[in-house]
Amino acid sequence: MNIAKILSELRSKREAIDQALMALVPLATGAAKRRGRPPKWMTRGVGDTETPPYPRKARTFSEEARQRMAEGQRKRWAAKREEAEKKNSTEDSAQERTCTNEVV
């Protein structure tokens, strides 16, 4: 068994691993400034799979739930319209007051 040969092989492997670590550490720690969403390979953890192990069930609303949502939205829009009309009416009366003080 040639120990010197084994040591030289281990040292060369260690150098290769150190170079790989030096290249990957800035990416993993965020030291390398980048913009946007990180690629999937950076966010994927150990044991993550591409697709869920079960099919996703489509979520559907019942007719009653849709009616309640529609009614709620109508109420929200009505309140918004009412608020806008109230705001416009106060602005109109303020403009009328400023116009009456003109000298003819």
C-alpha cells in the first residue's frame, strides 16, 4: 500500500472540493448581488420533488358562495360610488363659494 500516492490523491480531491466551495458559497450566502427570483436549483431543498406527490384538487365555489361574494362586491362598489359622490358634491359647493366673491 503506497501511502504517499493515497495522500496525493486525497490532496487533489480536497483542492477540487475547495474550488467548488469557493464558487458556490457566494451564491448560497447571497454575497453575489443579483436581481429577481432565484433559480429553482438555489431554492430547492434536500428531498424536494418537482411535483407534489399527490394531484392537486381543483377548488370550486358553490353557487351560494359565489352569490355572497357578488353581493359583497356590489356593496363595496356602492359604498365607493357614494363616497366619490359625496366628495364631488363638497368640492362643487366649495367652488361655488369661491366664485360668488368675484367683482363684476
